[in-house]
Amino acid sequence: MEWMYMHMPIAGVDIFWPGLLLIGYSVGVIGGFFGMGGAWMVTPGLNILGFPMAFAIGTDIAHVAGKSMISTMRHSKFGNVDYKLGFIMVIGTMFGIELGARMVMALERIGQVGPVVRWTYVGFLSLIALMVFYDYGKAVRSKRKSDDPSHTGATGGVNWAPALHKIKIPPMMHFGVAGIYCSMWLPVLVSFFTGVMAGFLGIGGGLLRMPSLVYFVGVPTHVAVGTDLFEVMMSGLYGAFTYSLKGRIEVVAVFVMLCGAAIGAQIGTVATKYTKGYGIRLLFGCAVVACMVSIILKQFGFNAAAAVIILGAITVICIYIMNIMFKGAAQELREKRVNNIANAA
Amino acid sequence: MMRRFKIGALVGALGALLPSLARAAEGASDLVVVADTRVLKGFSLYMANLYNENVWMFAVWAVVLTALLGGILGVSMDLIMSRIGLDLGKSGGHVEH
């Protein structure tokens, strides 16, 4: 079974490479299907496979960079990226990532990087799980209310952007695509704090940055999505650079994961065409909880159980999504063939 | 007025957090790891040697190759899917972070 292990020269560990491929593939499938990153499962997954925590973070952030290239290109075609805002935010993102990466290195030096990052992940994943279950509950409630004729359907939310736009610290800037006028420091500050999280946890940070762009900076949602993707790409590239300089990255592992992710992302994205309803969100919430449980198990030294839970959960969810994709695609191709034959006749 | 106070308190709290973050980051990257090239071949050996000899060049290569591979794989998978007849470009509303 020696051929199933790949030597990681900088980390000095032998890694089960099909596990790398599976993690990359699953992140692609799950990210493509749910439309949200997936990097949150890569750092814990790599750590559970045997990567020291700092290497898991560095390798994850580089993998995010590669994966976000294509989605950014797609979005720029639709004109959803405010490049001026994006480049201004790069300043905050770079400083944030650098600070996050230096915090990881400092923690590594005192031998605390594993536990601190693991518990931060537990907190972060609890937040995602809460959001997903809350979102599901809200969707169920609003569906019930929409059946009720007395319900008007009005919704509201907290929007801090108008108040924050009144703080006029120079230089003031106009962002054309987003259609906002505010202090340059507002998006820089938002990108700085999301950058710290990205650099510290090895994630793209879109989960935090996108809502921040909408609620704090006042960017319209579709532009926030495109600009955030641009920022994920830039933060991934800078993260890859700085973690490479610090010697906490395994390039070959990044490439193996990217190969899996490229195939997985297509399957996940295609599967979205054939599914409706909010029930699937529950499955996503369960994957997040499974990831959280495996991190806690790893923290307490139950390595084998942690590996089984995280790899098992992502395998099950991938099989489920692939089933949706293959059934739907087969149906679509059958219909296309029938239409072609009918047109020819 | 209350809203301004809240914003001021938030900015103040963030400002108070910064020095502690900076202190945590101080003097961090002292641990230098050398790549073990004894059992490597091909591309892995090239990258490990590059890392040992010139870490800046290694970092540039890591970024460029990751971006290139991500782009190439993405474009080629899009092509394959559209050849099969499942074109993703037409469903423009989907987003992946």
C-alpha cells in the first residue's frame, strides 16, 4: 500500500493521496452545488489526513486561489465585478492575510497553532451551521406564511451602509459599478478583517466578505458576489505567496486537490439545475456539523474516528449530489435527443 | 446619535483589538523548514530543490502554477461539459465562492 502515500517534502509527512483527491473533489462538488466555498472543510480535512496545521492552512489557501480563477472569469463576463472597489479592497485583504498568516506562525512557534485554529474552526463552523439552519427555518416559515392570504410578504433587515457612508474620512471615492460613494477606508477595513480570518483559517473569506459588502459597504448583491469572488481570488493568490515564503505550503498537494476540484465543481454546478427546494440545505448543515465533530475528535486525539467521520460525511453528501446530477443530466440528454429527432422529422 | 455612538464603540473595539493582534504576530517566522529531497522524483524534486535554493522563486512559481492550473482545468472542464451537451455558461445565475 506504499504507492497510495505521497511524500510531502517540506512538511516531512507521507499523505494518503486518494484522500487528497477525495477532499478536492468533494469541495468542488459541495462548493459547486451549494454556491459557497467549501474551503472550511479543507483545512480540518488536511489536518486530519496528517498535515501539520500551518501546512494545512497554507495548502488550503493556495487551493482556494486555483479554484476561484475560473469562477471569477465567469463573473467578470457578466459585468458583476467592480474592479476599482476590488483593487482598493486588495490593500486591506493583503494586510489582513499577512497578519493572519503571522498569527499562525507565532502560534506555531509556541506550539499552540493546532488547538487554537481547531477551536476557532469549531466556532466558525457553529456560526455557519446556525446560519444554515436559521435560513432553512426562515424559508419554511415564509412558505407557510405565503400560503396564508393575510400575509403581505414584506421583509426587512439591518443595513448599516447608509450610516457608515456618513462617516466622511478622506479620501472619499465613487465606485461606478457598485454605484456607491463612501470613504476609501470603509471597504479597506471590511477587507482587512475578512483578510485576517482568511489568512488565519486558510479560507477564501467570501462567507464573511459578501454579506459585509452588502450590509456595511452598501454594494448591490450581484456586484457584491462578483467583487467578492475577485477578492477571494486575490486573497488566495496572496495567501499562496506568503505561505510559500514562510515554507508552509505543499504545492503538489494543491495540484492533486485542484484536479479533483475541477471535476467536482462541474458536477456540483450541473446538479443545481436539477434540484429544487430548501431541504437540501439541511444536508449541508449536517455536513458542517459532521466536520465540526471530527475537528473536536481530532483535538482530543481520536484521529481515526475524526478521519472516518469527515471522509464519510463528504463521501455520502457527494454520492447524493452525484445521484441528482447523473439522473437529471441523463433525463436532459434524453429530452434533447428526442427533440432533435422530432426536429429532423 | 445612538447609532453614531454604536459605530464609534465598534470602531473603538476594533482599534483596541489591533495591538494585541500585532503583538501575537510579532517575530513569528523564525522556524525554517528544509525540504527533504531524498525520495522525490520529477516535478516534486524540482519544486523541493527550488524551495531549498530560492524561496522567493518558489513562491512566485507556486502562485503562477496554481493560477495557471486552476484556469486551464476550469476552461477545459467547461469545454468538456459543453461538448457533452450540459452547458454551464447558460445558467449564469449560479455562484461559487
